[in-house]
Amino acid sequence: MNKEKFQNKYRISSIRAQWWDYGWNGAYFITICTQDRKHYFGEIQNNKMILSAAGIIADLLWHQIPTHHKNVELGDFVVMPNHIHGILIIDKKSNNIDLDFANDANIVQTGHALSQHALSLQNPGSQRFQNIGKNTISSIVGSYKSAVTKHANRLGYPHQWQKLFYDNIIRNNNDYQRISDYIVSNPENWTKDKFKTENKSK
């Protein structure tokens, strides 16, 4: 999604509240970590991410999200040794939310536990992606996590997600650009990353 498309389209006026529906149009910064921050997805070498087999699966299946979820687009995305960062954009053409921009509003980070139904999908199933109810951030992330787990398990690659994931509602163009830059530069900034741990996957 280019910056022009983002301009004046996803406008959110308030910090996260009970009234906010995570199926509404918007751009969301998603972070999902592995269980115990283990390095299932590969390692950083010379400031570049070298994907393991499980990391390749995590990368490929993220890029398939729009195929399995209607009205979803992808912003920048990166697989790191023990987590992924990505931008998900819900763009329902017939149901745009038109709220006022918040000037210099803080991005709100929340931790979501998937529903019990979503957690049950961590076991291998017959479909690559399994949709959970309506198209919400929780259902999209839940089906993605399930798909990665299923295929990693099927191929015998060690992998386990933590139960929570984290999201930020992206509130304006400056925040969108800042987050995109953060995602793209994440591998070269690994030594300063708050998610950095020693490799505990071996």
C-alpha cells in the first residue's frame, strides 16, 4: 500500500477502547513472538535475516493472507529469529470508517489472547488457513498462526508460538512511515531490539 492510499483513509480519533471493532477499516502493526522467544525462524548474520525452514514457512504464509481473507492488504513485513512484525490493512470498500485523525496521537499497544476456538486451531487440520468467524485482526492472526504451526509440524520443523500477540492501531501517515521504517530496518538493528534473546532453540 502506498502512502497516497493511506492518506486520509484510515482515520482513528481515540485510543483503544471497548467500542473499537478490530474488524473495522484500519492499518494495524502486528507483532507475534515465539514461545519463550526461541529462535525457530533463523538467525541474523551480517545484519541480514537468514531464514530457517520454519522461518520460510512463516514468511510464505504471511504473504498468502490476502488470498484467504477478503479486504485485507499487507504493508511491510519481516521475519526475525523469534518474532514477526507486519502491517495488516483492513480495507472494506463498502464500509469505510470515517473518523477524525488524532494529532500526534500515541499508538496503543495491546496484547491479545486468541479465543478458545482460535487456540484449538493450533493443531494440524486439513486446510492451509482456517478462518475464525468474521474478518477481524484476531481471526486473521489466529488463522495465520495456525497455518504456520500446522505446516511446521507436518514437515517436522520445531516451532511454537506464544499465545498472545500484540497490535498497534496506526493512527496517521507519520506513524505509518515510522513503523514501516522500523520493520524494514529490524534485522540491521537486531542488537538493540527489545525482543532480542540468545538462541534458545538448540
